[in-house]
Amino acid sequence: MTTIDFYTHVEDRLAVAARLAVKAVAAHGSVRVVTPDAATTDALDRLLWTTPATGFVPHCRMDSKVASETPIWIDHRPDHAGPAAVLVNLCAEPPPFFSRFERLAEIVGVDDAQAGRDRYRFYRERGYELRAHDMSERG
């Protein structure tokens, strides 16, 4: 069953998503980040090209010719075909394919707390193991 981590009180959701994706690739080998729209996909794509400043984070869109060779997939498509161990969700709703993943990271921004509570309740009612990480305590 998928293990779900909630990261709450997040000021910069894209920065946290990028950090989590990098950590997840190191620990699990493959990551899918689902975004709510093309603009967010583009913004995260740009961020991963520049962060960290001393390195490159290999990533692509799901329909890229090199997707099968790339450890991080970012896209706003509401489906997932292929492998990935960790899913990072930036959407307001639970992704319909989340249960295919070993782990799910839910990022809850300071401005979308109600949507985060709704997702938490959705997973809890279905019996998933949930862990919460308050990012406001991390400076």
C-alpha cells in the first residue's frame, strides 16, 4: 500500500517539490511530479534546470523521447504510464493513479490548506498510512 507524506505550511511549493524530487531519486530511483497545469509544469521545469546552481537535475515531460531514460518526470497529464517509485502531487485533488506508487508526497501550501485537509481526509478514509511534516518549523 502507498505510504503518504504530507508536507504542510509550505511557502514555496515548487521549491519543496524540486527538493523532494531530488531526494526521492537518490533514495528510490524514479519520480513523477504531477502538476495542475502547463504553466506550473513549465515553472518547475525551469526551476529544475537552475537548482541546484552547481548541478543539473535530470528531468523531462512524460512524452519526451528520453522519458524512459530519465529519472524525474514532470507533467500535468492526469495519467501515468511507466515506472516510478515516488509521486509528488502539486494538484488540489488526489491523482487518480496514486496507488501505483510506493510513496506519495502531498505538498500543501499556506494558501491551499483546505484542499490539503480534503486530500488528507480522502486518504485516511481509505486506510492509507499518513505522515505529516510541518514545514513552517524548518525556517
